[in-house]
Amino acid sequence: MTNSVYTLPCSFTLTVTPALLEITDRVRDTEAKCRKRFGQREENGLIRTLIAGKVTKASLLAADLSLSDEDFLSSCFSMKGKPWEEARMRRDMRERIRLYRRLSEGTASVPGTPEELIGLWKIATEGEVPLYQEAGIPQFRVKGIPFAHTAFPFETAPVPGPGYVTADPEDIPREVEALLGFIHEKTIPLEIRAAAAHFIHGHIHPFRDGNGHTARTLTCSMLSEHYSRATLLSFLTRLQSERKRMSEAIHDTVAAHADAENVTRLCLELLLESISDDAAVNGRLISAS
């Protein structure tokens, strides 16, 4: 089996190697086995557990069977205040709730135009306080972006790293068009496209804020037709918890202007780990029921 090399936006390349195809096959096989084993039973308690994560109050609400799903989601989405150390976990929980609602409503369409990508950004950042505001309407950024997020809440380190350079603002419309063309390129396996899209979006950094939210939502939306809600929530949780690792991989790829195979493979590995985690939790829940 030979390598296939594709040109990505921002003049990067992606080499689809046998190793990349092998992990893609493992991801698909593992997901298929989980669906065959658990079927619809994955919804029994697992979704609430995944949404609540490590947020203390949300975990208590998840176990309250008298609480309707919508009341559970609304209560979790509106949580704020003490304990302050859970602020970042609550923010991540809101992101999982937004994705879950999008998947449940069947609205997880993949953007095909720049306007639709801006619309996805609005959905992915709903309820969050933007760090930057340049205009009264949503738009792509028109200035450079300083990676000094340590000055803002939640972040523990510069992301993706000191000295990191994103796409120039004047290049963003063209690079976004190229990204949209890539994510709809059917000759590349879906999972590889979805993983690479996370990297590409992160590098273009088309918005002043909320790029992480948008990249993760984009990747999960691309996978939504073939992967369960539980798998995608688990995957989103893994991407959130591995921000630093993903950011470092993006930084290293961009700094060396390297092929995107490594950072794409890392994203696929996280997806595979997420399905395995999902199956383990689901198995325990079903055994206890």
C-alpha cells in the first residue's frame, strides 16, 4: 500500500499513510462493535454521565431520575459561581451540552460556505463571554491574534504556544474556502478529514475567540452521521482534556511546517480511546441496571 499526499489549506500537506488508514479502520471497527453490543441501551444513564463530567453538582443531578432531560440540561448549562475551581469544567460542560442538543435535534450539518462556518461559531460559543469583540456582528477576525491567554480566565498556558503564528487576517477568507473544500473531499476517509480539519481550523484561527469550541464542534459534526452521540460526547470530552497535547502537536507541526500526518493521527488516537472509554462506562452502567 502506497502513501497518498494531499495539499491542505495554508500550504500544508497531509500524507495518508498505511498507519493512518490502519487506525481509521480500528476506529470504525471499534465503533461498530460497540453499537452491536449495546445498541440503544447506550442512552440509559451514559449521556448524562458524559455531559456532567467532573462537575460536582451536575453529577448529582445526573443521578436524579426524577429530573427530566431538559431540566437536567438547562440546570447544568446555567451553573455558575462556587466552587470557583470548577469554572473551566463548567465551561467544558456547556460545550458538551451544546453539542448534544445539536446532535439530538439533527442539526449537526457540516458547513459548506463561510457564512455557515460563522453560523457554526455562533452555535459553538453560545452562552460564553467573548474575550475579544471587533464588531457588532459575527465575522472572521480582521487583526492578528496574540497567544497570551494566561491573562484570561481558565487557561493555564499559552495556546498553542509562544511565538505561534496563525493565518494572516487578509488570507482568512481564502483559507476558509480551502478548508471547506477539504472537509467535503470524498476521496479522503471521513475520519481522517475530520481529524485534519481540527488542525487546519486551529491554524487558520479564523475568529478572535472561540476557535477551540468551533474546531471541536466542526470535527464532531463531520462524524455525526456515522458515530453515536455517546461516542461523540466522549470524544469531545477527550479533546477538551487533551487541549495542551493537541495544541503542542499543532504548534510543532506549524513551527516545522511539517506534514500533518502526526497531528491527524493523534486526533484519531483520541477518538479510538474515547470509544473504548465509552464502552467501558456503558458496560458498567448496563451491568448495574
